[in-house]
Amino acid sequence: MSAYGGHQATFPVATMCRVLGVSESGYYAWQHRAPSRHARRDAELRVAIRASHARSDATYGAPRVRADLAEAGHHVGCKRVARLTHDRPVTVLCCAPTA
């Protein structure tokens, strides 16, 4: 799904590109581009996060989910775990800020 997504019925591509300051050809090239390595890794991590969260009976927050992922060989930060669950059905708490 593109960022343009649900606005296609309301605004023409040319208008959106002009307002956003991008070329139409650039938009279409971006739309058909394969997901980046980072995006693919995020998708893998979302699956692992959901599994960890389900195993904990939805009681683990981001720090524990991150530790669980580290044990499974996925070395990621607590904030990335929280970011990846922000717009998903899984809700976890982020780690407390360090002093």
C-alpha cells in the first residue's frame, strides 16, 4: 500500500505530486519498488514480536519482548520493538528512559 493509498479517489496523482514536490515518474517508480532490506527485516521482527507476545499471554512489554527476541537471535532495541508494535494489534510498553 502506498502513502497515497486512500486519497486516489479524492485527488489526482499529478496534484498530489505537485503539492508534495515530487515528480510523477518518481512516484510511480517508488510505488513499484520492492521493499527495502530494513522494511523486510521489520516484517520478520513483527512476526517474532507477535509470537513472543502471544507466548507471554500478552503480559510482556517491550523490554521483555526485546529480551525474548535476543534469546531467539534477533538483536534489536527496545524502541524498535515498541515502534513495530505501535500500529499493530499487539500493544507493549516501551522501556523507561535511562537517567
